[in-house]
Amino acid sequence: MKIEAIDLFYVALPKITRTADGTQDSLVVRVRTDNRLEGWGECDASPLVSMAAYVMPMSHSNIINIREALLGETLDSPEDVVRLRNKAGEYGLDIQQLDHAVAGADIAMWDVLGKHLGEPVWKLIGHDASYKKLPYASVLFGDDPAETRTVADSIVERDFRAAKFGWGPMGRGSLADDIALVQAARDGLGPDAKLMVDAGVIWGDDVDAAYERAVAFADLGVIWLEEPIRTEEIGAYKALSDKVRANGINIGVAGGEGADYYRAADDMMTNAGLDFVQIDVGRIGGITEAKRVADKAHELGVQYVNHTFKSHLSVAASIHVFAGYEEFDLTEYPAGDSELILGLTAPTGIFRDVDGFVRASDKPGLGVEVNLHAIREYQRQVKIEIDGEVLFESSQP
């Protein structure tokens, strides 16, 4: 089959707020083929910037938009997806946010190929089985310990056995303030639930500040401290990891969501001393690149966990990446109440079974479908025009 069309849908809630919540908008990508099949993908990026990467005019032979790189190409095998993902990257020299943008097309190509061949994506990318994963509710800290406790109580009410709290006031006050936030989360979740903390790179390259929190949070049974340091500060990450291990502190160091290409993730796994590497399929360039990281993590003995704060389209794509690695048994699961993100794949999605676990679907492709009504309801109308030439104009799905 051949790629016949690539459609872009910028969807957003009516009001965007300055909270660290990536579920407020999204760029959804549809790949259509000449045999009337379609696949869907999603980018974790600024939608308008990524749209430009699909439609902007050619600058020279190595700066060609993603659409032009992919339209008319043959898509019949996993090797074709890898070839086309690499082609888009090679033609996208110096395009801002390319890896984030091309992720949508990459995910959609895997989805449509799975439908074409009648196989789930996890099987197409080389896994032999789809193992269960424990989803952790991914939420933001409240503005204070009382609000955080309320959030934790709601997580228990929804029968989650694991949760990650992040951002909010974490790291913006004293050590005692941060401990109070995590204590509130622990009190609400109870002693047996898995608890993780996302610091949102708040301490920059300050190893001592991060270490103080690691020690304190370990006493509260926190599994990992995520992104205490900026992604590019590999030396600071390594110093923190070494100090935690040398002093027998029972907490993992996690990071990697800021890695938007394979080599960056490889550098972190190899040189930063990570216990957990967290890869966002919508940032690193799609399923193709994320699977490379999962394979390398397996080789190195680093725990792979997805980073996902988008819709169930991204949740599904993320779980397929590491479905066949039984030891990678945790998965991030957005637990907010964004109507856009909850509705984007309704009534399909990645749902917990009676035991509280999730798995990558055995259905062809990703195993979820986009709800066109939700696209229509939340779609923003975009027109990109240069000198009277319309490069892109939104259309109905």
C-alpha cells in the first residue's frame, strides 16, 4: 500500500491555563493509504510549531517538510516504517521540533501497518508477548499539603495501586515544605501503594538540594525521584546517582522525558547513572525510536518506563513499545479529568482489568480508535498562508 494523505488536527480545550498539564491540547496526525485504511498518531509538542514541520516550504535539499517526505511512499512492512521515519529525519535537517512532530506520523504509520497486516503493533516491532503493566496515576501536587491529600484520596477512590505526584509547589519552598507535600501524598495513598515524585527539573544542576530530597523521600517509601536535574546536566545526574547509591539510600533516580532523540536517551542511560529511563513516544520521534531505547535499557539493566501525559492514543502507543519486556512492569497513566483527552479515543482506550493492570491490545494496530466527534468538538481552525499560497488549512475529519 502507499501513503495517500497525511491529515493534521490541532485540538485544544477552550481555555488553556499555565499549569504543567499537557492534556490541554494536542496535535493528532492521521495517515491514510490508497487501500482505504487509516492510522492515528499524536505528538507531545506545541501543535502549531509541529504543524509547520509538516507543511513549511522547502529551504534546500535537506530541509523538506514531513508530508513531502512521506506522501506516495510504500508502506508494507516494519522495515518501511523505519525507512520512512529515517527519511523524514534526514530531510528535516534543522527543522524546529522535528522529532516531536514526526512522532505523530511514525505512530500513525505503525497503526495503519498493523491494520493492513492484521497484527498488533507490539508484534510488528519484535515482541513475542504483551505482558501486564501496573498503571500509576499521574497527577500534579496540590497547592499545599491539604490539596495534595485530597488528590491522593481521589486516587485511592479510583482503585489505583500506584501514583506519581509532580510539579506544583515542589522545590519552590523549603525542604520541610517538600517533605510535607510528599507526606500528604503518602498519608492519602496509604503505606502499601507505590509512590513516585516528579520534581520537574526544579533544582537545575544543584546536586545537594536534590540529594536532600532523595534522602527525605526515601524515608516515605518513594520509589523514585524523577527529573530532579535538567536533562542536559549529565554530570550532575551522575553525581546524584552515585551519592544516593554510595550512602545506601533506598530510592531510584529517574529521568529521560526530555530526551527527544535516541542518542540523548542513550547518553542518559549510559552516563547519568539512571535507575529508571522515562521516554515519551510523542517526543522522541515515535514508536520506532522509543523501541530502540527500550531495547538498550533491557541490555543495560535500566528500568524502562513510558512518560505519557496525553490521550489514550499516546498511552496505547507507549505500552506497545515495551509490551514484551516483563521486567518493565510500570506504566504512566494520565489520571486527570480533561474532557479533550478522555474523549479523544472514547469509547476505546487502555483500561484496567479486574486486577488493576493494563496491557497492549492484541487487536490490529494500536488497538484504540480516534473519536471523530471529539476531533470536531475541540478542533482549532488553522490556515497557514505565504504570499497568497495556502500551505495548510484545517479540514473536517
